[in-house]
Amino acid sequence: MSIPLDAHATTARSRPSARFFVGMALAFLAAAALGFGPSFYLRPFSDAAALRPHVVVHGLVMTAWYLLLLAQALLVARQRVDLHRQLGIFGVLLAVAVFATGLQVNLHIVGRATAEQFEAFLGFATMGIVGLLPFPVLVALAVAWRRRPALHKRLVYWAFVLTIGPAFAPSRPMGAWLDGLVAPALPFFPSDLIWVAALVAYDLRTLRRVHPATWIGFLVLAAYLTVGLGWLSGNATVRSLITTLAGVSA
């Protein structure tokens, strides 16, 4: 059976896309492994104390989250869009678990603080929880626009960029190295520039322009992380809500 010429053209155009998202899925996995290797993946082989169960569960959920992206990218690369869509249902459930376990980890931080530690621990946990808030929004929008592939995959991409941020925290080796290079000149995580540069390069190669979901997504997230995050984290109502959810009193 012959394949129409337009099908050949569509397949040819899809190859760079498939390679890019498979490559980025591997990059996210590598970043997670490097960022959390000493504190999570290699912890059983060290003398460090065992992690609390809720932290282990969160780490396993996050690992599954990055493996899911790789599986989804590979399915699209092999033109198994049918399986990609079926696995997307599991992806939504996994995204809920990502948010729920991330929330639980941060609430436990507040719950175990002593009186002397309370303000510092509350501030750290509030930043973590508020930083998670764009995640369900991005996932919901990606699901809503799942029939618009160009928009859908960029929204998914930004959702993964948001979750990989902690791997580049200044307290971790990669984050300390990157911050030392550019942090004095930038008000946000320098690792974000890696992800946006990759997506812009992909857009220019495949579209000859930057897709609106690329630059709007970056600007919105950058504005939120540089302005909104600080404002919400210092908001008395937000901090009071978090102490209530943690089951403690200020």
C-alpha cells in the first residue's frame, strides 16, 4: 500500500520533534539523577540516616514522573499516538500524586519544626508549596489542549521544567555551580535559561519562529518565580493557611 506524499512530509517534520522531546526527557532524568543522586538514589549506600517514608514516596513518584515523559516521547517517536493517549490518563493521576506528595513533604517540614526553627522552616515550606502552584495549572491546560499538539507538548514541557527546579537548588552541586556563574546578574534560577534556550532552538529549527507557548510560558513563569513567589510566600494569609494544613499553630 502506498503512503500519500503529505504523510511522508508529516513524518519528516515529526522526526526533529520526536528527537528533541526524547532528548529532553533524557536530560530531565539526568538532571534528577545528578541533583538527587547523593541525597536520594545513592543514600542507601551511604552512612546518612534513612529518609522518612513520605520523602521516599515523593522521590519515587517524581522518578516515575520523569520516566513517564521518556515513555510518552518514545511512543510519539514510534508513532504510537494511540498508546500515548492511553498513557496520558495515567499521567494525569501521576501529576496529582506529584502535587500531593510535594505538598505533604513541605507540610511535614513545618510540622517537625521546633519553636526556634519555626519561622525559618515555615518560610522554606511556604516557598516550596507556593512554587508548586503553577504545576496543576500547566497540567490542566495541557489536558484541555491535548488535541493541539504544538501547544500541548510545550505546556507539558513547562510543567516538567517547573518540577526539575529543586535539582538545581543552590544547596545542590549543579545549582551551586550555575549560581556561581550567573546568579549575581539574574533574579531567577539560571537552570531555567538552559530549558528555555533548548525550546527556543527547537522552535527556530522546526517552525522558523518562536512559538507563543514558548515565550509566553517562559515570561509568565519567570514573572511568577521572581515576583509572585516572593509576594505569596510573605503573605500572612497564605502562611496561616499552611500552618493550619500542617496542623500546627504559629
